[in-house]
Amino acid sequence: MGRQVWTGLDGVRAIGVIAVVLYHASLGFSVNGYVGVDIFFALSGFLITWLLVAERERTGRVSISDFYARRGLRLLPALMVTLAMVSFLSIASERPGVILRGALASLLYVSNWWKFTGHDMPLLDHTWTLAIEEHFYLIWPLLVLLGSSRSRARRVPALVLGVALIVVMVLPWAPSVALVKGTYLRGVSILLGSLLAVGMYFRPPVGRTARLLGPLAGLSCVLLVAVTVTWVALPIRWMSGITSVPAWLTLVLVAASVAAPQSRVVRACPACPFAGSVGGPTGSTSITSPCSVC
């Protein structure tokens, strides 16, 4: 498919960055800002799956080892520096053991399980997002490889594994934002973004459908901002999982950025390019090289 730069996605990403920052600032008018993570997840799933599918179509294979090497090179340096700093700070704390155990859970990418079992993670609470994301990507590249095979013997296991993955991610529903961090429910946004990438790669919107994405993106952008910047806490059921309104709005913006990059709304999206380029766990949202997002 050649070199591709989707600068409109940086604007989508900026919305997620700003939402999360406002939420953690506890200013009161972004009580749903935690859904910025769902925006990051949807972008991550789309971009990484697009690269995996493109590699499969271009070379006839997916190099699992290269994929994990790129993920490691992108994530581990920053994570190691963070864990080293937190470990150093733990010396002066009143609970060094608690902090160090949390650091170990982060290093092993099991923060979500650690939190779900009731353990505290001072200074590292946010690493649950990395854990959920990496657990998904332990399985997803293999599914792409097997699912795209011409051999029925490979496609059937991929189908079974895919169904199992969806069941694990969708269940169980958690009753609060705090508890949902420990489940895979938030990871459904990654799956939705991944499925969008597969659909758009092989059946890209054209003609009237592509033109309609511009106005839809404008409406979705307004709704996404309205959902995240508000004093009204919306029900968790509509903010996570398969019924996540922010996730579906993000998918519309992503689809428009890719299929209708010249629309006015999409061209206006990179209004916050700095915030969109540096925030969140998934890296730059412009595909300029295979290493830019994974």
C-alpha cells in the first residue's frame, strides 16, 4: 500500500490525551475523561493491525518475531526508565515493598491482574493499560497469521481462538471504573479498531460512502468531546466494552481520517499535533514506517 501518513489521526489522539489529563487533574468537568484510554486502544488496534495485514499481503507472511521485537524496542526502554525511577523513590517511602512488588507486576505486564486481586500499585497505577494491550498482542498477530492462511486446518483454530478471545474480553462486566481496570473489558476497543483495519484494508470506503464520512466525522468529534468534557458521569456500560460510545465514535473518526483525508473536518483534526504525537501508549498515529506504531 506504500508509505502512508494519516495526520488526521493525531487530532483524534489529542482528544484522548487531553481527556485523560483533565480527568486525572480532578477539575470536575471531565468525569468521563478516563475513556481517553479507549481512544488510544482503538487507534492502537487499527494501526497495528493495518501494518500486520499489509505485511501479510506484501510478503505472504507475518513475522511474529519481528513484531514482538518492534514492540519491545518501542515500549521497554521507557518502561525500564520509569520502573528504575519508581524503585529508587521507593527507598524513601513508607511502603517500599508494596511499590517494588507493583514495579515487578508492571515489568511482567500483569498489572491488571495485580490490581484485580486487590493489590495497590503506588506510582504505577496507569500500567494496567500496557498489560491489557500486550496481552491482546500476544494473541492477535497469531490470529492474523492463521486467519489469513489458505489452509482450512489453520483457519479453524484461528476462529476458535478468536471467539475465545472475544468472550474473555467482553466478560465479566465490572460495576465500576476502578474494577474495570482489572478486566479485559477495556481492551474491547483494541479489538474494534483491529476489525476496522481489516475491513478498511480489503474494502475501503469509496465514492458516496467515503464522502459521507466527512460529515459523520464532524458529528462524532463533537459528541466525543461532549462525552469526555462534562460534569455528568455516564454509566460505565456505555463507556467500556462492546457498547463503548467513545470507542465507536473514535472508529468513525479513524475511518474518515483514512478514507476521506481531504475533508474539512479531517484537515482540522491535527489542530493539536504536539499533544496527538506524544501522548498515550501507542506511539505516533501517522504511519510513516513499520516502526512508528509498534
